[in-house]
Amino acid sequence: MNKQHAKIAAALLAAMLAGQVSAHGIWTAERRGNIEVIYGDGAEDNAYDPKKISGAWASDQQGKNVPVTIEKLDDHARLKPQKSPAALSVALDNGYWTQAPDKQWVNVGETQVPDALDSGRYYKYTLAVLEEGAKLPPLDELKLVIVPNRTR
């Protein structure tokens, strides 16, 4: 591929990903002494149906499983690992979202919105490495994850 083709390919890739940049994400944060699963966009936290959390996994420094309970509250989920984890991951099945002709997004499938403009099923994943040097367990439950590179 010559330089011109590479520039065109990079521009097309950037254009394809631009719409996803503003998408909501999930992450974990300690709030009031609890590990909370946060759903939002940028610094904004949003309420969500905690039933959408499809799984949570914790591990110790050696990468061994630490049992974790998902407490489903009114507007979010709280994680309760049996002991302090070295790594923590969460999966959220956000369901089907469809863009209606008025450009508003609704949390239903495309067949329920006449003249839909766009539609998809969206999943959110997060991985938090809480202790330096933690060995990560297999992350098969996470369909897409960025794993930190070990330089040591």
C-alpha cells in the first residue's frame, strides 16, 4: 500500500470511528466505600437498569478468582468482592438501540421503530487493574478489552 492509500485508509477509519467516540461507557469507581459500576459519557454519570450487568469478575494478585456479588440497586449496580481484588472486570449488555427518524435514540430493536435510521446491539466492558503487577486471569467473558502491556 502506498502512502496515499494509507492516508485514505486512515481517514476512512477515523470517520467510521468518530460516531463511536461519543458513546457511553462503563467503569468502576469507589464511592462512599463501595465499588460502584458507573455508566456515563465523559464526566457525566447516568442512571441505568442494573439488570443490564451481565457479569462481574474479580481476581487476586496471582490471577486467582475472587468471588464477587452484584448488588442491583434502583439505578445502578454495586460490586461486593469477598476480599479486596487486584483486578476487576464488568460486562454490561446495553441491549438494542435504534435511531428514530427524529434522530433520537430509543432502547428498542429496529423492528419497533418505523423508518429507523440506524440500529445495533451494544455491549460495554471494563477492566480495572487495581494493584501494580497483578497477574490477569483469562478475560474470555470480555469480548473486547485493552490489556496493559507489561514492560518489566
